[in-house]
Amino acid sequence: MKKAWVAAAGGAIVMALMAGCTSGAQNPSGSAGATGVQAIIQQAQGMSNADLYKKAIAESKGKTMYGIGNTSRGATAAKAFIAALQAIDPTYNGKIEWSQPKNNSIFQTLDADIASSTHTYSMTLIQDGNQIQSKEINTGNLLAYIPKDFADAQGVTMPAGGAPLPLLTVTKVFMYNNLNGTGFGNMWDYVAEGVSPMFMGVNSEPVGKNFLYMLTQDKYASMVKDAFDKLPADQQATFQKTVDAVAGDVATLGLSGDNAKYALAWISRFVQQYKVMTDDGPICNELVTNSAAGQCALIVYSKLRAVEESANASAKNITIAAYQDNFAGVGGFGYSIYSMVPKTSPLPWTGLAFIAYMATEKAGFEAWGKDVGTYSPNPAINQDHSKDGEAKGMPANNDPGLAWWTAADKGRLVIEDPVYCSKTSVKMSDWIDKLNAGK
């Protein structure tokens, strides 16, 4: 059963990430001479949840643990965790204070706390694999932890490189307003003349830039090329001009593979054509309106949960591009929010127990798992959303799950690889910024 899980989509993501994040000063399992928080992590990785929870209760009774993350739902999960500890020990009176820095300032906040003489944050849920790899893993500032109950159930072990556990994968998917009959059956339709997909600025939310980096990886570049090959001849001729224009940039950007130029061509057109929006929420609110007929977007899938149905707006107006028969190309991208521990964590046992709770218990993941488009690498705690939209006639809300999205012949989700992004961004970031100038 463990081997079967590793071969499944969720397991493949975990194993790929663990295998990839292997450079820098990290916390390999069993490393000699480990001290402080690193030594506690090594001890914790041999302990069950039950024993971890006892350690957390003893450590933080009467105290406040501070957590920080890119997801506000950490606060909701924290309330459930405190309740779980109180169920074990009714006298437990610890607290968790959760903060969510804006404008991608979480890295500066964490690094400043780690460098200070006093330390605040005990754990983090952090996104942007590129910066995590270069600023936190390679420096040893943030340490990885794989809960024993998670590892035992999934058949994984702490890798030598100390790669972080992706607590959840969030999907951003291509979708469009279907009211005027306009269709987007090929990923190249999103970069056709006159089309402006709504998207958050690539420098305001760096995971979007990571998506563009990942398109150049051989696996995903081949999907872009395959979609190109399925276009009518006249459309191929139009896009071929862009392919030829960027072909010389492949070597300059340190890329390889016969299909990299097709990925660069798609990226070039997308970056120059997309309509910059401040956040995915406003994008979704606009896209579902009757007046947005024929418009398209690449946004967080779970935003559809908050659509307020009215005569002028409805999730019924939305089609998920990848759900169409014979859709060609990439259906969206997935980025992870990683659970990590600062090397200066003042309450490490409590931070580790909180991570274990979210990674192994359904109640711990409920804050994210209740919605479409957000998945744990632990299939036992994921919820089935495949029929969420049926009762109200909203097929866009019928999420078939992570295994479908990551299948090569289905959703074809691009998955962020921190190491690849970190390596590729060195040259590609400026190239994208030049295309994006003025936005």
C-alpha cells in the first residue's frame, strides 16, 4: 500500500519535491552533532502524534506560540489544534497567534526574527519555492520536518537533503466566462491576438512567475508543443512568428530541449498580453458576471467557493478549460505551501505538533480541505469535491481531485519545483521583467 501511494499523484509530488531540494545547509535525518531545534526535529521524527501532543502541552501551557504564513487559514487550523490539545488535557491554556504578512514580506520578517537576539516565530506555512530554496533552505534558516505518522502512513522517510513537506498544494487553473459561446479549447487560445487573460502581476505574487519558469522544463515544454501541434494551420503560422523570434533566447537563458522555444513563445505572449489584477478574488468576482462574457483568467480554483449568486453573476457562467473534452495543453499550475520550522524556534515542540496535526488529521486540514482546488499530500485527509456543483448546476465546481489534475492525459497541472525555479530564475526573471515592463 505504501509503494502504491508513492506512485500516486500526491505521492509523486512529495517525492519529487523531497528529491529536488537537496542543496545547502539543511537538516538531514540522523546528522551527527545536531543541536537545538535541529536535534529536536530529529527526535520528533521518531515520535507518534500522541507523544508529540504531550510534548507540546508541557512546553506551551500558559504560553503563546506565534506562527506566520502566506495563508490566513493557519489561524483557523490553530483554533482546531488548541481544541485538540485541550481534549487531551482540559487544563491546557496555551494559545497560538497567527500572522500573515502582506506583499510577500514573509521572508524579510522571518529572516529578521532569526537574526535577532530574541525570537518570536515557532513555525511557518510558507510559499514560493524559488525563494524558499535560495533564501531559506540553502542558508539553513528554515528547517524541514516530516511527521512520523505521516511518513509511516505514506511510506516516505526524511530525505538526506532535508527537503520541506508541502503541507498543501494550491491550484490556479485556466477558466473562462462561457456566456457568449467563446471557447478556449487549447492553451494557445489564451495568448491569441486580442485575448487578455486576467492574472495577478508576476512580481506581486511570485508563484505566478514560478509557473512561467516551470513551463520551460522539458516535461511541461512538451505539453506546450503538443498543444501547438493541435492548432489549425493558420493559427500555427501566427504563433510560429513568436516561436522564431524567441528561439535565440533558449541558449541565452540557459535552457535546453527542442521544445523550450515553444514554451518561451507562449510565455512571451502571455506576459505581454495579460490583464494585471491586484488579487484573485477581484478577478473571480469580475469573471463570473454577465458582462464578462468571453473573458478568461488564470486564478486560484478555490475562489469559486465565494461567488455570490445573483441575476448578474453566477458560477454557472464559468467553464474550467481543462474539463472540456480534448482540451490541449496545460490546464493550470500548482504551488505548494510548505510547513517549516525556524532554526531559532522558541517553542519547537508545539510548532512541530501543530504541523503534524495539519498533515495527518482531517480536522487539522479542514481549513483548506473544505474547498475545491486545495490538496494535502496525505490522501487520507482530502475531501471529495467531485460532485460539489451538481446540486446547483455548476459543473465548474466539480473538482475531480489532485490525481486527475496531475495525470499526463487529464488536467496536466504544472507543479512548482523549487530547485528548478531557483536555478532558472537567475536569467529568466529579467527576461520576463523586460516583457512585462510598464505593467
